[in-house]
Amino acid sequence: MLEVVTLGHPALRRRAEPVAEVTPELRRLADEMLAVMKQHEGVGLAATQVNRMVRLFVTRAPDDRERVFINPEIIRTGIETEWREEGCLSIPGPRADVQRPAHLRVQARNRRGRLFALEVEGMLARVILHELDHLNGILFIDHLSDAERERVCREYAEGHAEASAGDADRDAG
């Protein structure tokens, strides 16, 4: 099973490479990513978050179906923006408000390699932009003020230390 890498892992700051061909291995990766996303109760997961440097992400926004985006590109964004709370499977725990465009048009290939385009808004637009950021080595904390980024990183570090201490106690017992 794939493992989600967390803050500090170099894969999260690298730009993913375009997919040359949709192969059975790539489809298998997409399926495994969907399973990992579900397991972690996420709404999106980028390949870079599982240490795979390909331009692929999966989504399952509320009130939407599972989707696979290969070589995604934003065609346009709306002028209107909205602030909404975001979190990240690679920074488990803390959340913060992020401003993003409310509407967008995205183009990508699906798991069969077929080109598609979508006009989306609301939560699905936010998830797409968040995951596309991952493919470019950008984290949601990069959109925050210095003070808010420090708060999120501190909360993550505190939660991560507590989780590690709990794992050590469980291993010792």
C-alpha cells in the first residue's frame, strides 16, 4: 500500500513530471491513490504526496464522484475568490483558511487517457487547485501569512510529536 509522505519530505517540494502515456501501471497507481485517499478520509490526493513524481491526482469532493486527473491544466479561473478552510493529508491535523478562485475550467486526461474538460466551482474547484499545487511543489501553507503558517507548522509538529510518542509507548508495551 502507498504511504502518504508528510511535511518535510522532499517529494512535497518537487515539481511532478508530465505523464507521457497512460499505462496499466499508471491506472493501478490511480486506483491505489483512491484507496489511500478513502482510508485517510481525504477529498484529494496528489501523486507527489505518495512520493510519485508524475502529474496525477485523484479527488472525491463532497457531493461528487471519484475523479482521476492526469496532466491537469487550469484553462481559466474566475475573478471571484472565496476563503475556505483547508487541511492536507501531508500535514495532518491543523487547518487554515485559504483564498482561492471560486470557479475554474480544468482540462486533463482520465484514467483511460481520454482528454476531458470541466467547469467547476465551490469545493471541487478548491480541491483541484489544492492538488494541482501539490504537483507544482506548493503546499496550502504557502498561501498563508507568516504568522498563520508558523501556527499551522507548530500545531503539526506538536501533533506529530504526540503521535510519535504514542507509537513508541505502544511499541514498548
